[in-house]
Amino acid sequence: MHTVWLTALTLFLATPALAGPAPHDSHGKPSIQLPLAPGGSIADRTLPAPPAPSSATLPTSRPSLDSASRLQMPTPQTFAALLSPSVLPAAVPTLFAAAPGADAERNTLILYDSTGAWAWLGEAYAVQTGNLVSHASRYTMHPAIDYVAGEMDGYTGMIYIGSTYDEPLPTALLDDVLATDKPVLWMNSNIWQLSQRAGDFGTRFGWMPLFYNFDEALTVTYKGVDLTRSALAVPSGLLQTSILDPTMAEAIATITDSNGVTSPWATRSGHFTYIGEIPFSYVGSDDRYLAAVDLIGQVADPNMPDRNRALVRIEDVGPDASPNRLRRIADYLYSRGVPFSVAVYTHYLDPNGVYNDGVPVSQPMSARQSRRVRAALQYMVERGGTLLMHGYTHQYQDIPNPYSGVSADDFEFYRSHISADDYVIYDAPPAEDSAAWTQLRIDAAFAEFAASGLPTPTIFEFPHYAGSAIDYQVVQQNFGVRYDRALYAAGWCPNGACGSGTPDYTRIYGQFFPYTVRDIFGSIVLPESLGNVEPVEVNHHPPRSVQDILASAQRNTVIKDNVQSFFFHPYLPLNQLKKLVQGIQGMGYEFVSPETLKDG
């Protein structure tokens, strides 16, 4: 498996974005990785930043709001009745359930921008925010222009994502934000509308918004830890703030530019927190996204527990795996008291004989020649392993998708190809993609687990972390729990009503989670946030070492209740796994089983 990233914009396709490690086939040969690709196709799962503000100077007057374009939203008190399937209209936002273990009393309102050519970004940013909020709170998301007076009364906190410059915000929203004492997080644009409405904003909050800064500032410091910021985010600017009264306001995160000049990145005054940009753009492993995750969590539940837990997953284990390596891994982890999981695909295919001198290979897990692998998997279960379903064949038909057509090399539920200049391009779901097609593959995998005498898996991991909206729904119906990074498509959640729109696979994006969430497909998602060891450069992506992963783990400590989670390919030297496990344990983290995290 691997960690992959995408953007849907051709505007930024000339420069690779930071992405995670690459996948390999079961023999250890590097397979694919998905950065940005020149030429106009989708190739990296990061979201872009909003377009640059029209001016560094903030507007001095509020835009008008066309009331005819607004949807009058029901009050939160009426949501329960409206969510009855018999009366639910497409435009009504969904009341999203929280992940297991969340405080049942917490309920967060997420508002986002929805006008103009870049409206799809507002929805995407809201989806990512909602997924994170779900760790600790129920939530509802909908366009900010549809806010009605008093709506905030039905929630315990609010988050607004200002992705559209001078989006016309309702006066009722501004007034309620100024009046509330509940936690509020405001990101990026349109803070000037709030300060203008207040009149005495600086006196009341102890700080003021100033102007957009376009200097190359690439280091964000939060809780004493330096985090990265992609240079691709710089053209969209960072809104600068000025602390007027240090007894009322403070810069809880700072940013440093290339000249060593430091300024506020996140500013807090009492219950109100402000981030001067969109922290979901061009996200990398060590990104300022981690600081935003923690700040979002403080709104979702200021009293969130803080547990130091970790996960390790043994990746891409098929019928052709080395049973001796599997046993050695199980023995080591057992000796350290480390529960673990094993991502299993149950039918190995090399339809063109790529690794067998041109002779096709089809080897199910139940076959006689797989008996030593079956025994090794049973041994791993006895040593504390949990088997996951990692697709059925982990490849697609008898064609490169994008690499070789061989199991563990290729996507199973998404089509892709390699460009002439060695970038991997996401194309679209397979032509035959449907609920029935996906169910057939899952049923075939279940049948192989049963025929092999292996425990029935209760957790699913998408091969190469990719599937269509249909596929995610089918997996939710069969498992309810995934252990992966997700792939989402714009247009799926119009007005916050996820599933009522049509997914736009030309605008897809991924997200990694540092703790358990319940995502927009309703699935509990166990986190994988650190990636894996990558010995060599693959498809324009640099190697990733044990030291790199442990450095990322250190940065993840800024997130309250974070889970340090990585995966490991069994063909790599066992010593690397030992260093990772001991390094994370040395940071004070306890490895737990996936089943433990399923419960919260």
C-alpha cells in the first residue's frame, strides 16, 4: 500500500506536491506514487489553495448578499424530524454522527463558502473539517450564506472556512459570532467583515486583521514544534494579524519567512481562534495541517481525552508472500507486546506473467501452494495479529493499472496510467464500477478467507487508498470500518447533504487522519498518518527513511489524542520495523489493536 495525494487543478500541475511513500509489489519492487503531473490530468491527492486575493489590502465595505440565492435553513431543533428518510429533501444538510467514544453532548456547526467559480473548494474544505470534527463531536455543515439568526444556539461550537474572498456573509452570522461565548474557529478570508461589523473589534478581542502577506513563509511553529508549509500555498497569501493587547490575545502558532521574520499564523482571544490561511491546501506529512487538526479538535471538544496510542499494519500480504518473513515479524511484535494488523488480499494474479517469464499466474489463498502462507497468517493471528481485507486481487483485469497488472502493484477499484514523464495519473472509476461489481469482489474475497480457514475480516482497506463513492458505500455496508486514507470527489455533498450530489472525478482529493474518525460515507476510519519506509525514489517522490517517519511522529505530538500509525512491507529488513516500533514506544506511545480503536 501507499499514501497517495491528488489535486484536480491543471493550473498547478507543473510542480510536484509533497506526497507520501510509494507502493511496491509483493516482491519488493517499487510500484507507483502519485504526485502532480504536467499536462492537465489528475495526479496528486492534495487540495489546492484558493486563488490569490484581489488585493493585499483588506476591503473596507461589506459585499451585498442576494437573498434570492439563499436557502432558508431549518433550525437545528428541527433537524431530527427533517432527517426522516421519508421527508428528507436533497438540500437539507446531514446531521453527521461522531466516531465511537465522542462526547454525545458535543455538536459542531461547520460553515463554508459556496459562491463563485471556486465554490467546490469550499465544500471540499468543509468535508475535511467535518471528518476531523467527527473524532469528538457530531456535526452539521452547510454554506455560510444560508446561516439563519440563532442557529448557533443549537451547537456547542462553530467553525467557519473562508475560502472565497469577500463571500457575502449574513449579518446574522456576524452578530451571532460576536455575541457567543462558545468556541469559534475562523479560517482565512472575510474576517474583515466581522471586524467591521463589530466596530470595536480590536478593543473587544485584543487583535486586528491587517493585510495579506505573500512572502515565502514556509515554517509554522506550534507548541514549540516546527511544521512545514508548501511553497505552492504562498501565492494565496497569509492574512496578517496584529496583537493589540497581549493580555487579551496571543499568537498560538507563528510563521517564519525566508528572512527569519516571525508573525502570527493562528491568533486566539478567549473562545475565538483565527487561522490566517486555509490549512488544507498542499498538505504533506509534516504540514501545518497538524496544527489545524489540533485547533479543530479544541472546538469539537475542548475536554477531549489525550491518549498516547499507536498502530502498526503489515502491508500487501498475499498468497505469494514469504511465510518465513511473516513469522519473524509476528515473533518480534509479540516479543514487544505489540498488537498489529495484516492487510491481506486473497488472490494473487500475474495475468501476463510479468514476474514469471511470461507464464500467467493465478494463485488463490485457498490453493495448495498457498498452504504455508495460510499457516503463517494463522500464526500471526495467534501472536496478536488482526487480518484486514485489502481488496480481492489488488489489481485490475490483465492490463497495467497503472504499472504491471500484477497483484499489489496496481489499483483494484480505480483506473490510472503512467504518463510519458513518469507521473501516475488518476483517470476515473472503472467502466464497470457499480455496487454489484464491487460487492462481487468483496464476496469473492470473503469466500477465499473462509475457504482458507482464516478469520473473517471485519475491517477493510482500499488497495492504494482509492475507490469511487459507490465503492465506499458498499464497503460501509459490508464492514462499517476502514483502515486507510480516503479518496473523496467534489460535488458529493451539495449544501452539506452528502450523497445527494454527483461525484466529480476530475476533482478528487485525499485526506489522512491522526485519530479515529467517522467520515462522510458513515464509516469508522482508523488512522494511518505516518506512511511507510520507502528505500528509493519512485515516480518523482523521494525516499522515506525510518528517521523520516520518526520525525513525522514527533511532529504529530502537537495533536491531542493523536495516534502514531504506520505500515510496513514484510519484504523490507526486519531491523527497520524494530527501529520504528522502539522509536515510537520510546516517545511514550502504546501500540493497541485496531479493535481497540474501533471502540473509540
